[in-house]
Amino acid sequence: MIHRRTLLATGAAATLAAPAIARAAKPKLKIGNTMPYSGPASSYGVIGHSETAYFHMMNLAGGIAGRQIDFISLDDGYSPPRTVEDVRRLLDEDHVDFMFQNLGTPTNSAIAALLNHRKVPQLFVGSGASKWADYKTFPWTMGWQPDYRTEAGIYAQYALDHVKDPKFAVLYQNDDFGKDYPAGVRDVLARQKAKIPIHTASYETTDATVDSQIVSLQASGANVLVVGAIPKFAAQAIRKVHSLNWHPMFFMTNVAISVGEVIRPAGPQNSLGILSTGYLKDPTDPGWDNDAGMKTWRAFMAKYLPHGDITDASYVFGFGISQTMAQVLKQCDGNFARPKVMAEAENLHEFEVPVLLPGIRLNTSKTDHRPIKQMQMQRWDGKTWKRFGGLVGNTV
């Protein structure tokens, strides 16, 4: 079990000559992180490995503004109490400068008040919960990916446009991540004044399976299914829907569509026709074989993570979000005081991350903590996710 993963310059710098030692004399920039390297969301742990490798790459290139990066990543097991314990340790013992990409909605929710009270940047959290857009409540917290409530609304509108007499069923994780999905569906139904019942079933991350929930949702007579689940339970849901010979219009949250993490364990043929949204370039899509951004990512994987699963989109996510953090640090121009780091995170203008879909640019401000606001619909065809239509979502 991984309890602590720290990437410093020391391993690389120790092999270098005196100039490297002199360069390392500057104080290290300490970045804190918590990640579920164990527990029910452990498939996301590869994101932490990707981020660790990215900062290692930066250190080998001289760090940032002459300072080496000490990326301290602790295993919280996707358990909020452990996250709180880890973050207190990062703040009070490791004295990190700020937090980056702590993963999970329940885990980030457990530490947001503490970090905002202490005015510690909680940047690019690994959660699309809609509440992170509330900059008045969480002025020191910022998301990265599109928010779940908007995503769910996109699915609801698509179903209204393409299903005759739609009847909705929603399976969701019983926390602020999952609850955004029935809320997003209801948002659209209310706007359309559509009096359509929504049948819901929730699960806890401590549950063994979601089989019984899927059975109850099928029994409701629903012909549209929206699933807001982490990869372990997403794969279970796909298998159970297939085994029941149930054929609703099936929407899966975009945080659980990685081929390596979800589709392959669920069965590629069992997943045929599932709909989702994307904002990252999918590593299994041959359309990106000659794409410059994905070539850079593949070269990064080959050099720094040679044993990583290149069908796992979480590695692409980790790479893209690390590029965003690197841009913020570059904009800091050597001043890494917490207020400056936060100010530059709120100062992204049309920033292009090469592994994001064409047309998506990152924009933030003091009153806009949603860097990525657009997505594109896609469908699993048995081999890859096929995109269709234009970009959808919030544009302001």
C-alpha cells in the first residue's frame, strides 16, 4: 500500500555535478496532494502517478524559476477522515505551499473549509461537483473539469430530444458527486416544464455491488438510464444492465468511461451504444494517432511511465491537469506566495491544453472557478468512443 509518494529533485540532482547542487540550494516548492491509491476508487491512483512523473520531468528540466518541486502525495483511500488527517500533516508537518488535485468529491468536501479558512489554494480539485463554482463560499478552491450537474443536464436534454415518452432512472453515488446527476436531470425537466417522473437509486462506496439498485431501476419501467458512479461501480452497472437484457438509452458519467478502467472490465461488447461526454482526447481513438498533443503525451508515457496502460484515459487527465498547474506556476514568475498562486490560477485566458478536445480553452477569473466548461457527446462503438455533434455546455 502506498502511504506517501514524494518526488523531489534529489534522486536526479544527486547524479549531477556542482551546478545542479547549487541550483537545488533554493528552497523547494512544496505541493501537497491526496490520492486514492487504495480503496474503492483506487483505479484513479494512476492520476497521482502521472502527476508525480510530470513534476519529475519538470525537475529534470531545472524545476520552475530555479526551484525544484517537492510533490508530496499521500494515500487517503478515498476516505474523508483520512483526507483530513493527510492534509493536516501536509500543512503542519510538511509545510506545503498549496494543494493540487486532491481527488474526489467527498474527500475535497472534507477539507475545503479548513483550506479556505487558512487561505491555502486548493487547486484543480479532482472533482466536477457543481459547488466548486461557488467562489464566494470557496474563494481558495478551484475545479478543473466540467461540472457534473451541467453534464447531467446535457444527457437529459439529449434524451428528451431522441426518446419517445422518456422515463428517467438515475443511479448515483450518495454524496455531492452523485447527487449532481439527478439534480441536473431535474434542472432540464423543470426548464422544459416536462412532468416526467425520475426514479433514483443510490449506493455507498462501501457497498459490494450495485446489482440490486440496477434491478430496481429496471423494474421502474424506465427507458433512459443515467449513471453517476466511480469506475468500480460503473463497470458493475454496465455488466448488470447487460445481464438483465435491459436496453435503455444509457448515459455514463464522463469520469467513468476510461477504456482501461471501466470498459474493458465491464466488457467492450456489453458497453455497446453507451453515451457519454468527453473533453479529453481519448487514447484509444485512432483519430488522434497523428495529433501533436497526443504524440507529446505518448512520448511522456514512454519515457516516464513505460509500464502505464496507454488505454487508460486517467493518464491523459493527469498529464493535462499537470500542464495547467505548470502554466499557473510559470505565470507566478518566481513568486509562489499563496495569494499570488491563487491569483494566477484565476488568471487563465484562452489557455490551450494540447490533450483537450479541439476548441476547448481554459478561462478563469476571480468570479469564475470553472476552467473547462464544454464537452462533446460521444458513443461507445465497441472499440473506441466516437464523438458526434459540436461542443456543448456552458460558454460563460
